[in-house]
Amino acid sequence: MYSIALDGPAGVGKSTIAKLLAERLNYVYVDTGALYRAIAVYFLDNGLNAESVSTSDDEVTVLLSQIEVEIRYIDENQHVFINDTDVTGRLRTEDVSKMASVSSALPKVRAKLLELQRDMAKKYNVIMDGRDIGTVVLPGATLKIFLTARPEVRAMRRYKQLLESGKLGDQTLEELTCEIEERDHRDSTRAIAPLKPAEDSVIIDSSELMMEEEVNLIISYLEKKIEG
């Protein structure tokens, strides 16, 4: 089986690029961030929040023991189920994003999902995006890509996305830039699986690239890897 590990910071467009690649290559797309967000949903529904989760070790242990995580593909789209309930529609809310940013750094949470992610790569040709796919989850991936872009570029992309979807609210571009920079710092300095390129990853700065250019570039790297 072939696998592409696509890592990078928040707001760089990993999921969009991964979906385009999956379509072009006929690979299975595994959105690992959605798995962590699904667990964040369960935590929030059971009384934890982004401020309390890192200091609630016993409660986290109990809640994790109650969670059964499953990926199902419906109309070729990934849906995440927690205890047979589809939580996909709740994964991109602001409170879930904040919770997932904190709870995904917990060793117990990462261990819960590690085997599920690896099992997918054993069964299918996959493209998997996240922050530690190439370094931790799939260290033997066929191709490792670290996708990045300047914080102000990522903030502008996010600003336009929220504006077009009608979900911008009163957030300013400056606030979004600060949030992204804070997220970068938190993700890159965490003790467990910090955000960083794998030693053998290809680093692509997408600040000045169109999506189609990114996809074509990654496919060219994959072809070179497969051809040996």
C-alpha cells in the first residue's frame, strides 16, 4: 500500500489539498484532525472545556474508555462517528476547535487514535493529513510532505473562507492572524508529537502557490518516490 503523510500548521489548507489528491490518485483520504475534533465533541458534551481538560486526568481516562471512534465513508465523504452517533456536522465549530487544540496534545488521546490511523494505512492507499503523520503516525509513509505558508497568508485564507460562509462574525483579520500564530506556537512546543517536519519530508511553502500547483507538485514527488 502507498501512503502520503501531509503535515503542516493550522490554516495551511491541508484538508483541501488532501481531498484533491485523493480524487486525483483514487486514494482514501483520512482526515485525522476530524478524529481529534470528534473526541473534543464528546469531552465538551460531558462537562470538560479547553481550560479544564489538561488538568482532568482521571476524568479524561474515564471518558476515553467510553468512546468508540469509527470512520465511515458516506457518498465518498469521511464521516466520524462517536458511539454510533455521526458528529461530523459539529467538528468545525469554534469551541470544538479550541478544545481539540488542547486535548489533542494529551498522550492518552493520541494513543486512543494511533492504531485506528495506522490500521487505515494497512488496508488502503491513503493520504493522511495532520501535524505528526510523518513523524509519529506513519513514519514509513511512501511520501512525506510538510505544507506551510506565512501566518498572514493563512489568516487571509481563513478570513475569506469565513466571510463567504457567513460565519465571520465580528472577527478581524488581525485577530485571526494572532490566533494562528498562537496555535503555531502551541502546536510546535507541545511535549507530545510537536508540529515539525520529518527529517525526510519535502517542505512546500504554499504562500504563492495555487491549489492546483500544489497538487501537481505533490503528485510529481510521489511519482518519483514510486519509480525509485
